Amino acid sequence: MTKSKLSVRLENTQEVQLLCTCCGQPYYPTKAWQDKLQAIFVGAEKYAIGPVCTQKPSDDVFSDQNYRRRCRYHVERLQVLYELNRKKQGFGKPKRAKG
């Protein structure tokens, strides 16, 4: 009868992740939903939720001026895409509230 030997072997693995172009975080769908709900219920200041991944950035990223500049760029880009899509569907520009 032969005895089987058990051993532990460490191996490198690769993981494929989507990285946000705005905050640099890996994208986790469940984290995005949790962060959005927390922002809605607790209230959030500007830049608290990334416009691309809709996740809360880490504290060091949140205070970085380059992150805020990327946020403004992505918000403007998404606004243009939204308006182009509305025109394509025949809705035109949305009316802005007076104030």
C-alpha cells in the first residue's frame, strides 16, 4: 500500500480586472452599488463617487487634484454623450431648471 504525501505549493496566478480610468481602482459591481446607496442615504460631497466606476475612491485618491480634474473631464464627456444620444432619439436638449 502506498501512502500519498500531501504538500503545499505556492503558485503565481493572474487575475483579470477592470481598472477605472478616473480613480484607478479595480471595478467591483457589488462595491459600486453599496457606495451609491451610501452616497444617497448619507449624502455625499462632489467627487465622493467616481463618474466612471461609480465607486467611492480611497482617501488619498479623493484628496488628489489630478483625480478631481479627471472627474470633471469624464463628467463633461458623459454629458456630451448623453446629449448626443438624446438628439439621436429625437428628444433634443433637456430643459434646465430656472434658478
